[in-house]
Amino acid sequence: MTITPRELLDTSIAQLRTLAAFLGDQLGESGDDSDESAGTLEVSACKEVLVSLGALIPKLQATCNVISGESRCALYDDASSRSGDWTTAR
């Protein structure tokens, strides 16, 4: 069974959205940590990854639109309206 480019993009975008949501949640909880020096590098790395995902996901969605021949993918229109602002690191 061969996976189509559209299926690969759909799966990849969904997984990246999940990762971005997880990182956003973790960054929100990191403010409660009293040991600042131990987590500074990890928090910085998570913020960088989150910002990178914020740039990558829209590019992948645009690629999905080109492949599907539509102006927008319905899958992402609905999901982006519910996802919140995970592109801005806290």
C-alpha cells in the first residue's frame, strides 16, 4: 500500500500540531517551576522549536493546498480556528 503525498502531509501536519500543542502546554507549566537554572536550556529549546513549528505548519498547509488544487484545505480551516495561539512562545 502506497501513501499519497496528500496523506503524508495530512498525517505530518496533524502530528506537528500535536507536538506544538504539547510544547505550548509544557511551556505554560514551566512558569511554576522554582528551579530556574535547571530548566533554562530546556525551556529555551522548547520555545525555539515552538516558533519553528509556527513557521513550518503554515508552509505545509500551503503545500497541501497546492496538491489538492483548492484555495484552502477544509481540514486545516476548522483545526486552525480551534487550535489557539501556539505559535507564540510564552
